[in-house]
Amino acid sequence: MASAAAELGYPLVVKPRTGGSTMGCRWCAMRSHVPAWATAAAHGEVLCEKCVAGIEVTVGNLGDNPPRAFPTLEIV
């Protein structure tokens, strides 16, 4: 997490690389929030992203032949 913070700065969103947008997802405002990394790592490889203010929306999909899109949802 230290290398991600050095490159991206704080605040960071720390989450598992796979498994959706909420399982193990944590907001990390400063270096002392190391437990955020451990929580995310418990679910697999970790992804760190720069926290961006705004509305988060998602569109789920199912299958690939042909893919079927679900309705757009706002994540609050």
C-alpha cells in the first residue's frame, strides 16, 4: 500500500481485485489505516485506486454468449 500511496496520494480506495465493488472494499485516508489493506487482502489480490469524489454507478452483466446487461445502479 505504501507504493500505491506514494504514486497516487491519499485518500485511497483499497479493495480486492476481483469479487465486485464492495466485498472487502475500504477507504484509506492516511498511512495509519493499514487494516484497510488486510481487510482487502483477505479476499485475494489487492487493488488501490485514487479516491475520486462523485457518484458511483455500475452495470452488471451475465454471461458472454450473448452477454446480458442488468439495469444501471447507483452505489451509495
